[in-house]
Amino acid sequence: MQGAEPRHSWDTPAIQVDEDLSQLQHKIDRLEHLLKDNNQLVAMLRDSVLHNKASWETGRRGGGTNVSLDSAHGLPGCRLAEDIKDGTDGVQLLDVYDLLPFDNPDGGAWKQGFEIHYHGNEWDKQPLELFLVPHSHNDPGWVKTFDSYYQDQTKHILNNMLLKLSEDHRRKMIWAEISYFSKWWNEIDKQKREMVKRLVEAGQLELVTGGWVMADEANSHYFAMLDQLIEGHQWLQKHLGVKPRSGWAVDPFGHSPSMTYLLKGAGLSNMVIQRIHYAVKKHFSQQQTLEFLWRQSWDSSPHNDITCHMMPFYSYDVPHTCGPNPAVCCQFDFHRLPGRRVFCPWRIPPQPITEQNIKERALLLLDQYRQKSRLFRSPVLLVPLGDDFRYVESSEWDAQFSNYQKLFDYFNQHPELHIKARFGTLSDYFEALHRHQKATGMNLPTLRGDFFTYADRDDHYWSGYFTSRPFYKRLDRALEATLRYSTEILFSLTLAEMRRFRGDSRLVPDYPAPEHFRGLVAGRRSLALFQHHDAVTGTARDPVMVDYGTRLFHAILSLRHVLQSSAHWLLLVDKTQYHHDQSKPFLQMDDVFSAHDALPQKTPLTLSHESLIIFNPTEQLRSSVINIVVDSPDAHVVDAETGHTLAAQISAVWVEPSRASTEAFQAGNRSIISLFKQFDVSHLKGPEASKLRLQSGLVRQVQVQFLWYGTRTGMNQDKSGAYLFLPGEEGAQPYSFSEPPLVRVSRGPVFSDITSCFQHFTHTVRLYHLDGIKLRLIISLLQLNIKVNADKLGAYMSDFYFVFYFLEIILPSGLVIPSVTSVSAEPSCRCTQAR
């Protein structure tokens, strides 16, 4: 409390001392508990290693070469998850997956479900409370680019939203994609902005999730997921003064608990998800567990729980949201009235609601609502009303809202039907759900786990997008690293140091801080946009992916200007010498991006006398291998701070599999880096010779084998592509080659590698000689002239341990090449340099 006098320690009451001691004892008990868990985890890891070693020895004596773990449950992490699960009352998805047969019997009207029955008196005591939630899912790029979608559809949706919601206070809508909303906001005038604020304050318009996009939850790095969430939330707070409370993720291809953790940390309490394996949806519907508290697998407390609603049916469109029978629900999508551009595939069109048919129409719709309600534990029912890019035309708004309002009025005028229906938002729905929970004491089950891999029908598993268009996935990570792990940190350090240097909290006049800040914001938004579930997944059309790539490329270039300018000021000893000139930067980057569809090329250093600055963005010393390209093999690397010569490894730069460059050479050295590290690179004076010596230690065998999958055949069968991975029935086949590969072996004090040059690709395994083991695996695609549609993979077989990674390359012809790799290494095997 302001103005209160400080209390001296000798005046503290005895009860306060007891409370402090009690808290201290609690902390000690918790630390002891954590130490016990840690010891158990270490013991499990040790037992697992010994078990695998024994299994390998047994397999080697038996002549086997491909030894794997008995089960994933042998891993310490899985055991720990089981321990938490066994002590908690709830649902563990690992158990659900073991339980399900994953068949697909015909369920009747609900093809992937079952027949739903009710008596009719279930709502006598507690009427069915229905919330119809209008929505329009706007992909920020898919078939069209972000800008094309906005011009053709999205801005018309938002313009109509402003008018149509203002006409009737009972009308409501939710909106998720802030990237579109912010673009529209920038184009409307002050009067329309005030109208938006009034709709938000009145609860007619709810901004849900608040992310820049509806992010993918499988490929996106957690920082990028968080970054797009922060960007959207900050925009909402600045312009509308609101904070989202509910999440809406109806189109990402599977769902991760990592996203729920981020949403909970961002202040959300509820969420809705849709794309879940149809067999899982069926099981949850049978158990009435479609609404649950989603808990982290590692968490033993409810602190991070979030209330989650899982849509039970096939899709989030109108035919699959009112109830189990899409042929009936489609009759209540009034955008499909006769004479309009869209129609019902079941060939029973909607009818305008009139006095003559309202009773029959209302009872038919009520039957679907009641059937859907039987899948949930409460009588509070959520029914979305929308689809992709809905409500573009004002006539659709009129058709949907006017016809449904007539139905709602009929429901509410006939209490014997025991239903209260109205338009609503997600907040309206979840508030009613929580009120019912509090009034009746109803508890929701607790769930742990993730909802991957998604399948919408049969065995169509959506795992193809995990690796589709890997080049753009790499560009995404390049922008993320440039933004988070260099530019933002250096920009922030520069601002802080400038204020400290001047002593008056002002910046150096020549430093373009506003311009740099705009560059940072643009970079964040380009990265955020690419987290869209049709962008980083690689599932958008080719022109759209080019548009994404161009945005990422320009963002990297812009951020590098900020990086160079900030590092320039920080590195100057005499700060008064700072002068910003973007056309003549003080520092040059060690690689150059020439285009969005080209890999960065190393900038060769001329060995007259060049200085190399290494930036370490972590908060601790880091031991790392630094590789640069120089114009001479006579490279001499000196630590600029100590003047000591550093051991360097000179390696060839290969222009062809069997021809090395005579103009460029790779120089690598091992260094311990603080915040900045400066090296001087010059010509080597005097000859030096070296040879390789292998230290004593155990050596483990590593084998590599390349395989390929055929895809499914038949005129009416789906094939592997951007979304799906559908291998042929014959399984994996060995990759055959007419000529043995050219094999290059490089050995040195910094790293050693083996490169195999095949006709279609090259494959490199590089071992860095650092403390511990660091392996790098490189696969470069050269060309493919294979006529059949095929998938390709590589497999490492080792006698030590198995770690798998997947690489997939999709060619313009549609050919898919996934690489499955398992690698092993022995920590005691190391190559060193002998002088």
C-alpha cells in the first residue's frame, strides 16, 4: 500500500514467522519430490540404454542387423507419462489409440458414426439451450493468395458484417483471422471503426483465438506459433482494447497440446477443435467425452487446463454441424436455396421458412439438434453456421439470419418443445456451459495427449503435409532464426546501450529506430502469416507458395538491414563514429540470399586481411564449429582478443561430385563464443603439415540403405500428395542404381564426413569433433527421371540406438521422396589432429 511505513524484521508477528517457515518447508518438500522424480528418470534412462545394448548383443549373435526397441513404452519419457496418467482420473489418448480398431463401418445417416436414439423427455427438466454461431473461415492463402482472397471475398464479408449485424441486435458472429481483420481495419474510416467497437462491446462480434492466422499445429515451431499469437493479441489490444477468451481452430490438420498450452498462457479459457480422426470422434461421442479439460501430459495439476469442445462430425460446414444427418442439415443452409450458385449434394434443397411450413421445418431441425445433444453431457448445444469464405454477398446474410430467426421465434413460442434457441458467440456458449456445470455439479473429464495423425476417411492419413515443400519449411526456419535469435535481440540491445551511452534516455539521431521497428513488425507478420495451416504445411497452390516465399525472402532481407545497423553501433569502440548508410553497410553477412527459391550462398572472404564477427544470441558461452568460405587454402585464423592462432580445417568446396573448386575453400574452426567473437583471417605464413589420428575407443557400425515406396494404383484411388501419404501395397523397395556411387571421405581436426554421390541425389554424414556427439545429415536432390509415381526413403541401421527423421521432397511432377533416417554414434569415438 502506498505511503505505508516499512516493517522491521524484529516487529514481525510470530504467526508471520510460522507462515514463512511453512512456505519454506513446502518448497523443500517440493524440491525433494522433484529430485526423486529426476533420479527415477535417470535410472530409467540408464536401464533403457543397458536394455538396448543387451538387445543389440543378442541380435548380433543371432545374425540380425536391424534391432529396434521392444516398445515405445521402454523409453523413459513414455514411462514418466504413464506414471502421471495412472495417478490421474481422466482420458489418456495413448490408451484410446490402443483400444480403437480403426475400422470404418457404415453408421447409417452418420456414415462414420452410429444411430442416435432419444425418448423425447430428456429435456423436460432442463430445456435444450442452443447457440447458433455464424462464422466465415477465411484462409490467408490457399487456392488464391492472401491479397487476392482479400480483394475478391474477405473485405466484402467484413463490410457486410458491419451493416448486417447493426440491423438487428440479436445477430452475432465470430471472426478468427486477425491478418485479414487488420488489413480491412486500415481501409475503413473512423465512423466504421466506431461501429466495429460498438459491435464488439455489445457482444455481437467476437474476435476468437486472436492469432494472426489459424496456425498449423504440426510443422510450426513453438516460437512462431507464439509469435503469431502475440502479433494478433497486441493488435486487438491496441485497436479494440479486447482480449480473446475462446479459441477457434476448425481447419488445422490435427491438434497439439502445445497450442493449448500457449492459448492458456495467453489468457484463453476455452477452445473448439474439429479435424480429429473420425474413429476418435466416434469413440468420444459414444463416451460423451467430446467436451473435456485438456491437460498437458507432463502436468500433474489443473493449472494449465483449458476447456475444449470437439466437433463430432465430418466437417465444420453447415451440412455437418446441425446434427448427424448431413442430408437434413443441408436443408437448413439457406445459402443453398434454389436459384443460388451452390446446392445440396443430397439433392434435397432448402426451403424458405413460411407460416405454412414452419412447424414441419422446425420439428425436422429440432430432431437433429436433439440427436447431436445426446453426444454431450450437458443440454447446452453449440451449432456453428458457416463455411469457407461465407457471407460474401449481402443476400446470404439476409437468407440465413431471417430464416433462422423465424425458426428461433417458433421454438421460443412453443415451450412444450423444451428448447431455447438464439444466435450466439463462443463466449455465449461457454458461459452457459460453465453456468450449467456450476449449477448441477457436472464435471468434465480430463484428457492428455495429442490428436495426430488426422484421417478424414478410410486410411487417408494426413501425414504428407508434415514434409511437403521442405524448401519453404526451411525458409520459414531461416526467417524465424533471423528474427528471433539475432535481429530482435541486437535491436533491443542497441536501444538500451544507446540510452545508457547518452545518459538522457535518447537515441543516437542517425540511428533509424522507427524504420527498423517497422521492419521488425513486417518481419514478424510475414513469419506469422506463414504459420497458416495451408502455408507452412505446403498445401497451398504453387502460385500461392511463391507469394509466401517472396514475403519470407523480403522479410529476411529487411531484417538483415536492421541486424547490420544494430551490430555496427554495438561493435564501435568510438560511438561518435557511427553513421548509418544502408547502401554501404559497415558489416557484410556471411551468406547471400539471391531469390526466394534459391539457397543462400556463402560470401567468400578475401584473405588480404578480413575480420569475422560471430554473434552468439544465447545467454551463455557456446562451443560451436564456424565454417566460412575463403579464396585460398592458406588460411590463418587468429582470435582477435588474445592474438592466439586457432586450429582451422581447410576443406574443398565441391562444384561437381568429382571436381573441387580452385577458387573457393571452406575454413572451419572450433570456438567458444560469448556475445560477440572476432576473428582475423589472413594468409598462412610458412608451411604446416598435419595428419589424422583416431583415438582409442569403441566403434559402432552404421549402415545406410535407400528404399522407395510405390504409390497406390487404380483409376479411382487417391495417391500421395501434399496432404496424404498413401504408399503402395508392395511396401518399401530397395533403391537400385546401375553404377556404384562416388564416395568422398574428408577427415580433419574439426569435422569428418562421408559423401555418397548417387545418380539422383547426394548424401552426406558429417561428424563434428566437439564434446559429446554432433551429427549433421545432408541430402541434396540432383535430378529424377523415374517415370512412376514413387516415394523414396533412406534408413540407417545401427548397433547402438535408433533416432528417426523424415525428409520428403515433392517434385513438380508430383513425385514424392520421403527419407527416413536412423543414426547412431558412440560418444567415445573421436577424430583429433596430431601435429
